[in-house]
Amino acid sequence: MREINLRDANQQFSKLVREIEETGETVLVMRNGKPAIKLGPVEERAPALSRAQAEAKARLMSPEARFSTPDGWKFNREEIYDEAILRHSVVRKAWQHDDKKVRRRG
């Protein structure tokens, strides 16, 4: 385990963290020649799934869980975009038509 004094740890903290991440080595920080703290990598642990959660995950991840879309459903980006543009233009024409009626009355 590597030792470093508090002043150096403070001045080079970012570099120290990067080294710990890369090497996985724990560093002992000394204050006045005595151990103050240990800096080390985080131990990542996946949370344990309950049996019901594991079964649900297996069902969701299985290839049989995939579905096909019904006929007529649009999942093509261009078709959806074209349909949205068409709706927008129809709505805009309706607004313009209503706006002209209001102007004529006023």
C-alpha cells in the first residue's frame, strides 16, 4: 500500500484519484506521520435480485418475448415524420381559415 502525506494528496488530488481508478491500488494518507485515511477504489456490487425479479428479467430478456407490430402500425421514421407534417399543414390551414373569418367580421 502506497503512502502519501496530506499536503501532497491535497495538491495532487485529481491525479491521485485517476491513479487509484486505473491501478485499483489503495493509498494511505498520512497526517503528521500518522495514518489519517485510506483512499481506494469503489467495489461495485450488483444488487441481488429476488427470485421473482430474476424470473421476470429472464422472461423479458428471452427472444420469445419479442413481438411483431400489427399491420398498419407505423414505426418507420420517415412515415411518422411525413404524417406529422401533413397533420401540421392541415391544422395550420384550418387556423388560417378561422383567422380570415375573424378579420372579415371585425
